[in-house]
Amino acid sequence: MQEFDIIVVGGGHAGCEAALASARMGMKTAIFTISLDTIGVMSCNPSLGGPAKSHLAREIDALGGEMGRNIDKTFIQIRVLNTRKGPAVRSLRAQADKMAYANEMKKTLEHTDNLSVIQGMVSELVVEEENGKKIIKGIKIREGLEYRAKAVILATGTFLRGLIHIGEINFSAGRMGELSSEDLPLSLEKVGLKLGRFKTGTPTRIDGRTIDYSVLEEQPGDKSQVLKFSNRTKDEDALGRKQISCYIAHTNEKVHEIIRNAKERSPLFNGTIHGLGPRYCPSIEDKIFRYPDKNQHHLFLEREGYETNEIYLGGLSSSLPVDVQEEMIKNIKGFENAKIMRYAYAIEYDYVPPEEIKYTLESRTVENLFLAGQINGTSGYEEAGAQGLMAGINAVRKLRNEEPVILDRADSYIGTLIDDLVSKGTNEPYRMFTARSEYRLYLREDNADLRLTKLGYELGLIPEEEYQRVEKKRKDVGIITEILTKTNVGPSNPRVNEILLKRGESPIKDGSTLLELLRRPEVTFEDIKYISEEIKGLDLKDYNQDTTYQVEITVKYEGYINRALKMIEKHKSMENKKIPTDIDYDDLKTIPKEAKDKLKRIKPINIGQASRISGVSPADIQAILIYLKMRG
Ligand code: FAD
């Protein structure tokens, strides 16, 4: 019987990050997956990033995860979304060569020390009772072997009792063409975990050779600047990647009519699907019935790789029968001769309601069992990767008897994600939005490295060189800001009013600091550099764009950022009020039973967390504060 420190079940986005973190932190680790050929596969859209998701991906990178580096090696298009909106929502989005992304991730796993990569369908958890506690001891695979481990991380995605629906047809599968995991959910129930049912869906894929692109809107990538998810990717490698265009098409009234006429054949509407789907990622039939007044919807055409003609049709996720899908496609402008390569489908699967997990992602029922990714009720690669990384880190820390790493929601989107899941639970697949963070002006993708690299370094996941680079950036931002504050310019510098007029800003008559100039909405750091060339002894040209962008954002949005920092200060004062683990909520007579039950189950570690639990009122929080004060 083979023995490991940590076993990870699942080779998806959560499982890969968990296994890499565990192995890189020195644990003897094994990752199990149903098929070695589908490690790191993007089940749905061949892309990473976009609002809030890019924030998560950058945070994963800053903590030493793999997702950012992997997409930088395999993207076929990259650009920044929301460039006209504020910096909080500005976000990087990359289109992946889907198979290259998966292959690259598999290669990384296979070349990581301490990590065994094993194909096997895990059918059972080995759990033993010790002193009245259930403790994980390992796993069994369907092939009949048992593997022992001190901790197990479950990251099984949409595979638990996965059931695919296409119109009137349904069949078991974890994803199209892959086995579903039928025994493991029974084992989870047997050891006392509750299971719920969610659903998600994926769109039709078209043969790109059969599309008339001349009538569609082109969306090229951005090659004008260095864009990358990971700071550890070399600029020249990111800039050197060949990029290909995406396109936009639209549905129309005819397509909507086809969908309306097929309503009774949709498993979503005829009662066949019971699981709840992601409200913010609806199928096309959902959109047609939810927004009857809209006479068109956008469709985003994304090629799935350099070497394939398969085109992903973002926005056309569906569970309608294949004949209806054929009819829909033929009636879209530019698709008159289009040939479908893969049909859209919906999938229902078991998940574990996140009330089951602690803030460390460890199960409340079985000790040393951790859960990460879609199994916790989330949706999305970045959400999965973030949890995988944290589960990996915390499993290692637990085995080493070290303090857990619980990220604060004021410091990261990863913290926000886990706090939301654990404190509030979710009754639909949870995906991240910038609106979920009350501190979004501070939690930007551009400062993820400044916020989290130090922690990644302390955990042993970030190399010294990268840590030093980030610390230099932090120092340089301070130095440049001071220079800008202290440097005065006047109209005698010919470049000042030249730039101001060019930018549509009013010219200056008297002196101004460079900082005041940069604060003007239309003036960029590049303009300040240009002006500074006329100032003797001042040299700003050697600072890189990453650093100067940071200065620009912090100067321009200083007021907003300071407001966010004040809120964070207030928030931290609540987070710093710890709740002792031995608190007996039954002593607090004024707290209603429902709130008490939740507090007892979720076991918040501080007052801030307690206050975010749904059903716990401000009066209950006051009662806890008074009680703690009296206890001394
Ligand atoms: P997955 O990526 O699903 O990986 C699960 C892994 O676990 C696989 O490697 C599998 O082999 C392994 N596994 C499962 N059971 C066992 C077992 N018993 N033994 C061994 N290995 C096992 N997300 C979005 O953000 N937007 C979307 O539009 C979207 N649409 C989707 C449509 C479909 C059809 C599907 C299937 C998923 C969709 N998703 C979407 C979700 C996205 O794919 C997941 O959120 C993400 O992949 C979850 O990552 P994960 O690591 O948790 O699980």
C-alpha cells in the first residue's frame, strides 16, 4: 500500500493548484484523476480572466500558484477589459489555446518534485474514528487499490453523479465524453457529508471554416503593450506570442422564436433538470425567457487554439435538443452554412454545501479532509484555482501543526470568496464579481503582487528573486511619489502647457507640482515623464511601466483609495476581536436559536466573521461583545 502525506483527488483547476502547492511546500503528494489526458482541461470557455476573475488569477500568481504562468505560456489573445472604467474593474482577459493550456499544466505537474500523478477513479474515502472524531486516512480507487495519506483534498468538479442533458436525452458523464464519479458521492454521504445539486451548461462549437467572418465584428488582441498574468513571465515572452482575433455575432428575432417554440423540449423548463444554475451565466433559453423585450443577444466567437478550427460560441450555452441547436445556428447572420462540431449541453452534478467547510477549507465533519473548487458550490476556473491553492497551503500547515492561512476579505478576493462561502453559503453556483468586494478600490488586479507576494514568499511558494522585485516596486512607488510631490514646474517649462492643452486640460499660469499635474484626469505618467525631461537632474525614464502605473493609479484615485483604506481599518478592528474557540453560545440567552445554531456550526473566529453570517443580527453581535467583555 502506497503512503503519501497529501492526496489530491481531481486534476482540474483546483486539484492542480492544490497538488502543486502541497508538493512545492515539501509534502509527499499524489494527485489522482479519472483520466491523465484531461488534466487542466478548460471544461467550458477557453479563456481566463475578465472582471474579478483576473483579480483572482493575479492573486493566485502572487501567492505562488500556477494558473497565471500557465496562461502566459499558452494564450492566443490577450487584452484589458473595461479600460474606460475605473481601475477597480479594469481586468485582463486571455484567450487560451485550450489543449496547450492543459498539456502545459500536465507537464508542470509531471516535472514537480514530491508529486506523483496517478490515473484512477477514486471510489471511497478511508475514514477512521479516533477519540470520537472522524479522521481521513486515505482513499480507495475503483481498480481495487488503497492509498494512505495524512490529509486528502477533494477537487472533483462537476463529476460527482454528473448527468448531461441535451433536450429529451440525458446520460451520466462528468463532462462530455468522460466518466462520471458515481461511487465517491455515496462514500461522502456515508461519512456524513451532505450533498446538493447544481447545474451548469456549455455552448455549441462551430467549424470555423464554415463561418462568414466578413459580416461579423472583429475583436483583435492588444500587442501595443506588455500584457501578462504573471510577473514571473518575461516581458519578451508575453509580447512575442502570436495573437489571433475573436469575433462578435448576434442572435435575432428568428432565433428567439425558434427557442420559444422549443420551450417544452428544454430540460430546463420541462422540469427534467432539478439543480440550480448560475444566474449570472445563463443559457440562451434562460435569457430569451428572462428578457423577452431584448431582440438580440451578443455571441462571442473564440477559437479554441492555434491548430484547431473549433470555435467556442460564448453566449449560446444551451440544453435544447440538437435539431433545435442546428436550426438556431443556421439562422444567425454569418452562420448560414455553419457546421456544428460539438453540441451544447447542460450538466447536473452533486456539490457539498459550503457550510460544510471551515475557513481553511477543511471539512467540519471529517478531520484532515479538505474540499476545493466546484465541489464547494462555486463555478469558474479562477474560483477553483484559488480554493485549490488555499486548500493545499492549509493542508500542509495543518500537518505541520502551523497556524492556518486565512486571508482577510479586505486583503484579497480570495479571502472574499472563502469568507462569502463559509459565512453565507450559496444557493446557486457562486462566481466572483468585483461588486462582491466592499474594498474593490483597494483590491485591484494591478496591486495583487504588492498585497500578497510577501505571504507567498513566507510560505515558500515564491522565489527570493520575485519577492525582491516586488519589494523594489513598493520602494520605487514611494520614491517616485515623493519626487512628484517635491518637484515644482511652471509655465516656463514649455512642455507643461503643451501637454495640458494636448490633453484638453486648462494650462497653468503659476507653479504646480508634478503630482498635481498627474492628478488631472487626462494626464498620464508618460506625460509626466515627457515634462520631466526638461527638468535638470530629474530622471524618471528607468522606472518600468508596472511601477509607474501603480503611481498613476494611487495618485489619481487617492481620495477613493483612502476612503477604502479607512473602511478597511474599521473592518480590521472587528476582525481583530477574536472569539475564543471554547465559547459556549448557549450561555448567551438573548441570541435566538436559529442564529445560535449557525454560530455553533460555522464557529466564526472573530467578530467580523460572525457579523457576516446570514441570520446573525447586529443585536446578536452586541450580545457576544458584551459577553466576551464580561468573560475578560
Ligand atoms: P474540474 O475542472 O471539473 O475538474 C475535476 C477533476 O476531478 C477532473 O480532473 C476529474 O477527472 C477529477 N475527478 C472527479 N471525480 C474523480 C474521482 N472520483 N477520482 C479521481 N478524479 C476525479 N465555469 C464558468 O466559469 N463559466 C461557465 O460558463 C462554465 N460552464 C461550464 C460548463 C460545463 C459543461 C462544465 C462541465 C463546467 C462549466 N464551468 C463553467 C465550470 C468550470 O469548468 C469549473 O468551475 C472548473 O473547471 C472547476 O474546476 P475544478 O477543479 O473544481 O473541477
